[in-house]
Amino acid sequence: MLLQTVRSNIVQSIRAYRVEDLMQAAQSADQHFLYANLTAAQSKQEVLDTIAESFLFPVHFGKNLDALYDCMTDLVHKAGSQPGFVVVLEQLPDNARFDREAREQLLDVFRDAADFWAERKVPFRCFYSFQ
């Protein structure tokens, strides 16, 4: 199975993995599959808006990195026992409005979420690619 070859709490480049294979692997493992296609996003705000829409965050989502962390951790944790997560952030922007520092700050939120879930023994794998 695909997920057995990937460390359980990690944020990494999607590399040779295909989105469809990751989705099927998540379904086979009965884990949540969260997917955001960020091709149209050009700024930090557009990235956060697209993630919020794609992941079905609540209307009150604050659209900042702290709120993103809260939605990926506490909010879901309070909803009950979780089987695990496979997250795909496809086509993160690479431009002056969303530079390397902005990308790293965003990915740090997902790294922190991976640590949060690791402490609770819940697999959390996040894959990303760049435009």
C-alpha cells in the first residue's frame, strides 16, 4: 500500500506520487483526503481562501496562518477520534506575491499540524507541489 512507504507524520514534495493514487490510498486506509488546487492563487490571501474553500472550513475561518493551524488541529480534534489525513496542496504559487518565505510559513503550519497529530498517534501526511 502506498501510504506504508511514506512516514506517517510528514510534509513533503509530492514528487513521483500522483494525486489520484494518494486519494485512493487515503480512501483504502479510511483516512481523510484533503485536496486544494492552488493554480489560480497568486497571493497568500488567495492561497488561504482556496484552502479554506477546498477543505470546507467553517464560515468563521479567520483566513490567516493561526486560523489555518486551528482548523487543521483543534477544531478537527474536538470533532472526535480521527483516522488520519492525507493532504495535497497542488501548485503552490511561486511569484513575488507568494515568495519562498510565504511558502515556508504556510508549510510550517502543516508541519506543526503533523506534529500535533503525531502526538496523538494520528497519521498526517501532507504533499505539495509548486507552479
